[in-house]
Amino acid sequence: MAFELPALPYPTDALEPHMSANTFSFHHAKHHKAYVDNLNKLIDGTEFADKSLVEIVKASEGTNPGVFNNAAQVWNHTFFWHSMKPNGGGQPTGAIADKINADFGSFDAFVEAFKTAGATQFGSGWAWLVLGQDGKLKVVKTGNAETPFTKGDKPILTLDVWEHAYYLDYQNLRPKFIETYLTSLVNWDFANSNLDAPLHPGV
């Protein structure tokens, strides 16, 4: 089956001034779309052609880098869009707030761990809040197209720290982008919905 570019969960200007419509015009309509288009070309007529996106990610990891990189980037980007919302950010509420306090000791400790993961991911990659197989939340970082669910960790939230995610708005100031994500963009409602979701939730 052919995959289509998933629609954004909000208008392209909905996250302004924190993330511009100009950034979205490149990031979603060009970068994300290119991954979808490349994936469709790569899987056409292959054993991956009738699999779901998650199945393709799992089956291609370590065996078919071209398919894996494009499939995982389609999944990661779609998850990223949902990890943000207009008027987001700030303190979480509900079950995710209790879980963060229990597993990190405090919200501030989570914030510092997440900032560190995003800022220290060398080159392209992602910062994630995940639910580990031990039932505890943790912050991890992945390089390039890697995604936590192939290792058994359940994604709860993610932040794209590839340069194309922030360079038009923040230039080389990745730490400022991470700070803005946490204070003004992160979608805690999405995080709450993912706590009890399947291993690869949300999208």
C-alpha cells in the first residue's frame, strides 16, 4: 500500500511565534513529504509493500537501512507534530505529572534531563520521553532515524533536534529551541494519552 503524508494536527501558523509557518512549509511539506515519497518508491513491489508503517520500521531495522531510515522518519515526524500543540508547554497535569514526579523526583529534574538529552545529541536526532520496559519514565536520545519502540521503550513525547526543525527560527541556538518546546509547545494531553497506549502509540 502507498503511504500518504499525514496532515498536521493544526494549521501551519498555529504554533507561531514559537515555530513559524515558514518552518512548517519546509519541515512538513518538504522534508516529511520526501520521506513518504522515498518510502513508497523503496517498498514498491517488495516484501514491505503490504505491511503497516510500524511493521516496516521493525522489519527493516538492521537489514535495510534505506527503507528503515525513511519509514522511521515518517513515523517519528508524525509523532513529533502531535507532541506539540498551540498554547502548549508548562507544567503537566494528570497522570503524566504524577508519573514524572515519581520517576524523576520532580518536574524540574525531568526538564533538566530532557534539555541535556536534546542539547547533547551530536548531529541529527531526537530527544524522547519514554516509558521503559521496567514501567518507569526516562529520557533518551536517538540519532538520525532511530526510534525507541524498536528497543521496547514506549514513546510518550519527542522533540526533533535535526537542524531543519529549528534553524529558520532559532539559527544555531538549539538550547533555546528546546527551552521553547518545553515552555510553550509540548502537548501534555498527548503525553497523557500515550501512557496507556500500545508500544508505538499516538499516530
